[in-house]
Amino acid sequence: MVWENSMYLWLMLLLPVFYGGYWWFRKVQVEKRSKLFDKRLLGALRLNYWKTGDKIRLFCVLSAALFFVIALAGPKIGTEVREIQRRGVNMLIALDLSRSMNAEDVAPSRLEKAKFEINRLISRLQGDRIGLIVFTGEAFIQSPLTTDYSAIRLFLDIANTDQMPTGTTDFRSVINKASEAFSSMDEQNTEAANVLLFISDGENQGADYDSALEELIDQNVTVFSIGVGTESGGPIPRYSPDNRNQVMGYFRDSQGSVVTTKLEPQVLREIANTGGGDFYGIRSGTDTLEPFFSRLDELERGEFSSQEFADYKNQYQLLAIIGLCFLVVSLIFPDHKKEKNSISANLKK
């Protein structure tokens, strides 16, 4: 047997305290009466008083409290089989890992802020299938569509700009990779919406991607974009090979000037508008993806799988009913007996 809320069992310690307080109160009452009335008069005033009935009522009250406390703790005895259905959308997250994502115009950096918001998104998913694509000039499927959110978090934690072969950005490569991932997806459920969440600072040094985007949209994929960074921009730090927390300097151009990377929201906004989604901007460390969460809830969800598992069966209902019965008995059970003797007859004795 297991308990849903075992902390409530500590309330049973109050039952002896209640009984002790009741016993003390009755004792004080008896002492006060004995000073005011003799036993014969007191017996006449309490004609037909049934001491055993009074004890039974007290027992019922304590028993009711005991069963209510145990029911509140939620005892689980035996097992029951439950069927859980997984319903959600198919969502691929495309995360830009170009060097410009290390810029710190959004605290602590564009990349770390993006990873933080993705983790918040994952924590709110229930049944959705999610995958991760990382890209710069090339794109790689870091994790295929899965409901194993812990695996997604693991791949997300290790994602950094050093793992990519190039530091520039090509949007066409990631759109093609997303199209490939959706087309190879099993057709277990065709009702679920397909979503591509595009996260970048908007800087694209690659070829034209319009045709690739049209091909992705033809697969009934809704594209949302998130721009991370500020339009004023910031320098791109160079980290120590031994310690990524140690900044050795900033990237410079061929003339020796510090390179400044800026958010280009118009590019990301056009991608989202063409893909039937929305554009969201993260321009400070306090910005969140709350609007995207709301939009995600509006998308059509499909059933991916159903699972059966055995769980302990909650038995608090029976205990609550028993406690209620004891409480009712305590209210209606008599503490006086009906006898033929009257008060005057009792006084004459």
C-alpha cells in the first residue's frame, strides 16, 4: 500500500489530544456540579442520562475523524490499468549555431537565451513530438522527432557554436533538412499539425531559399520564426579554447575593426509570413515565448500512440464513507434512555 499524501497521517496525533481535552473538560464540569448540587438532585436533573450512550457517541466522533484523516492521506491499494493517449503536434526546432549567436546583446548570450526558452517550451509540452536541427552553413538533425523530452534536453545542452564546421549561416540548408525530416516521417497520424520553429538572429550568407521554403510549405508545414538579438547589435566574442567562459577578444574584419552582428528581423518575419506562422522577437533577457505557447495550443493535434500501464488504485472513497457513517451515528445516537420514572418520583426516593 502506498499513500498519495502521507503527510496528512500526522493529523492522527491530534486525536489523543482531542480525547485528553474532552476528558479534562468533563472532569472539570463534574467537579463544578458536585459543588452546586448533591448527587440525588443532580440525578433528578439528569434524569434518564445514559453514560454508555455518551461514550458511544464520543467513540463514533473519534472514529469518524480517524477515517477522514486516513482518507485524506489517499491510501492506494491494489492496481488498476489505465490507458494514456499521446496527442500533439510534430515540431522541429531549427537552432542557429553560427558564431554570431554568441553575441551578448541579449543576456547572457543569444544562444544561451534561445536554449533557455526552448527548455521552457519543452517543459510545457504534453504528448507533442519534437525534434532538433542545428545549422550554420550546413544543417544536421541533432534529434529526430520524439516524445523523449529528456533526450532533446540532452542534445540541447551540448549544442554550441564550436561543434559546427562553419561559422556562417545558410537558411536554405536548414529548410531543406527540415523538409527531408518531415517527408521521411512515418504516416502514423496525418491529423497532427507539422511545425518548424526557426530560431536565429536573421543573418543569412547563403543562397536564395525561396524555392526550398515553398517546397516545405507544400508539405503542410507551418513555419514560425524567432529572432534573437537587438537591432543595435553587439560584437562577437572569441572564447578561450580551454574555457568558454573566458573571452579572449572579439572577431574583427580584414581592416581590423570589431565585427558587429545585428538582428535582422525582416528576413525572419518574411519566412514566418510565407510559412503561415508568426514572428517573435527576443530582444532582452526578460523576453519570453508566451505568445508562441498560445498559438501552439490552437494547432490541430493528432493521436500518436496509446499506452496502458498499471497504477495503484485509490481507495479513499470507501474510508470517507465509513467516516461519514460514524459521524452520522454520533449525531443521532441517544445519550438518554426513556424510562417510566419521572423527576418527582426520583425526588421522593
